[in-house]
Amino acid sequence: METYMEMLTRRAKNAATEAARLGTSEKNRGLLSVAEELISQQDMILEENVKDIEAAKEKGIKQSLIDRLALSKKRIADMAEGLRQIAALEDPVGEILSMKTRPNGLRIGQKRVPLGVVGIIYESRPNVTADAFGLCFKTGNSVILRGGSDAIHSNQAIVRTIKAGLRKERLCQDLIILVEDTSRETVADMMKMHGGIDVLIPRGGAGLIANVVENSTVPVIETGTGNCHVYVDESADVRMAADIVENAKTQRMGVCNACESLVVHSGIADAALPQIVQRLKNHDVEIRGDERARAVCGEIYPASDEDWGTEYLDAVISVKIVDSIDEAIAHINKYNTGHSESIITKDYDNALKFQDEIDAAAVYVNASTRFTDGFEFGFGAEIGISTQKLHARGPMGLKALTTTKYVIFGNGQIRK
């Protein structure tokens, strides 16, 4: 007898076949229709979102995670704008990447094609529902979404809205399927749908990602956690450093591209650290540092070894004092998660050295790590931030949701 997840996978696979046949204009019309529907149904979506927020508060979930869960008219408008931007982007499907003629006359090329059925397991952030649909739909894929139980009402409302937008353009509504059974068993079943789901993308905390990577029989694109650092170099502009650290840490604390660790050169610590600490304390951020940092600012709490590798997703940051850029790079590469790292410096050579030697998907000079985002990178939205090194790395836009196949043209050649 067909299981619940097998039924959803079968529907998604049939939809993927239809999606692969759609032309760019059809996909763009669908995206614009869904964007309009999100705006027209925003009151209903917000009403459902309130149910999730109230339930989260009753469970005692920390405020930074409730912020990830919460929707507003602006966030819904951003979701709609993301879909419009995806519609405006060039369609990668069908792109010929290369074409060469062999000595025997065969013309062999590579063509960009959809992945097929994309499965996404994610937590807390209902805006992912719309972003994932838009990117998968534009690239000719269908998508199966399994969000967290804490966002179930919001996700159901958004998926209903997306289906309504597709229906207005007479497009298959199974192009997006929400797993409405939020039990852990469905996650385990989803991870075993090899042959039905073509790729699985986890988005969430370290525990979720590790579970999927370790237990899935479906190929996984790993989106990593974000223990992101800002390194204040000896030559840094102190005002710039304070501005960037404040933004990177406090603009939104519960996101993977927020700064969790601060590294400061000893030569500028006395000038820079007090200003940065005051900025962070204005946002009630708890600062945990090594002995040298605490000697500069007495209000810093002592850090443990665990602090250097922790993604807090909360109003906490660690501080480490170093004596050279080499020590800074070694510390960051030891404890980072391959996400986003930034150096604040006036030294051009140090800037290039940092970008060359830091092992991460995004490496900044004199800018906040908060920019590691598909919307900010001009992708319209993102499916996640990949911290792996195969196929896709960094914010995953349209091309990351395609694969290639070889196309060969002949005129009767046979192999001898």
C-alpha cells in the first residue's frame, strides 16, 4: 500500500514532468500571478501567522527565533517582490554551456536542465515557502516542502495562496506540495525517497542539517550553520568597524549570516573594542571574551572554549584578541562553518590575504556579513546558503537548482 510520502512524491514527480515542459513566458506569468495573490491574501496569511506566534510564545521559544517566524505586511511584500525579481531574471533552463566538434564529426555539448523533484526540510521561516517555490518553479522543478511544526499555519496559508495563483494561470497545483504531517516520521520517510526526490536541501539549525546529511539516501545539498566572524584589523577605521559589527550582529540576530564571533587585532583593541562593546550593549547583547578582551572592557563576560564555535542565533557574541592577521585567519578557519567572514581594514594586502586564505562561501572586505543573501546578491531569492564545495556554494539561486546533460548531434557515426 502506498505510504503518505510515496503519494506526495508520486504527485511531485508527475508535476516535475509538466514543469520541465513549461516555457519561460508561462513560468513568468505564474510567478507574477502568485506575487499578486500573496499581496491580495496578506490579511489571511497574517491571521494564520499569529496562531504560530502565539503558540511559540506559549512554548517559551526565544525572541530571536520568534522573529524568524513572524510575518508582516513588509515581509509579505518582500516575498512578492522576490517572485517578481525571479520572473525578471534570465531563465537558465535550456542554456547551452558548451558545444565542440570531435574529429569524427560528432558535435558534443552541455545543456542546462531541471533537477526534477526538489525536497526542502526547513525550520521556522515561512518566507522560505515562497522563495523555494519561486526558484524551483522558474527552473522547471517541482518542490516538496516540509516546514517545522511551529510554522504550520503560516506555511499552509502561503501554499494555499501559491496554488491559487497557479490555478489562475491554469498551471499544475502540484508544482508545490506541503508535507502537512509534521511528525518526525515524515522527515525520516522523506529522507528515504531515493528515486522519487532528486535532491534534498535542509535549512535550519545544526541538528537538523546533521540529521539529514547523515541519514538521507537522497542526494543532499548541505546548507550550513553560520558561525560568522568579523575581524577588526590593526589598520581598521574604528567608526566603520563599530558600524559593521553592530549591523552584522543586531540587524537580525536569529539568522545564519549574523555575526556570532568578533576577532580584534591587539594593536587596535584599546581604541575599537570599547566603542564596539557599547554599541552591542545598546542592543542588550551579552559579550563573552578571552582574558585580553576582558582586560580592555571589564563588562565582558569570560568565554569558554565552546563559545568560539557556537552559532548563538541570539543576543550573544564572542570576542577574541589576536596579535596578527595570520593568527586571526587561523582562529577563524578553525572555528568557522564555511559561511560568511569579514575583515575591516585599510590595508589592501591584508584584505587580499584574508580573501585568499579564509575558507568560506562568502568573504567580505569592509562590509557586513548580513549581505550573504540571495535577494541582496541579485538572485531574487535563495534556496539556502550552501557551505559545501560540490555543485553549489554560497547563496543558491536559479543555476544551483539545475543540472546539465550532454547533447550529441551526429550524421550517422558508429563506433569502431
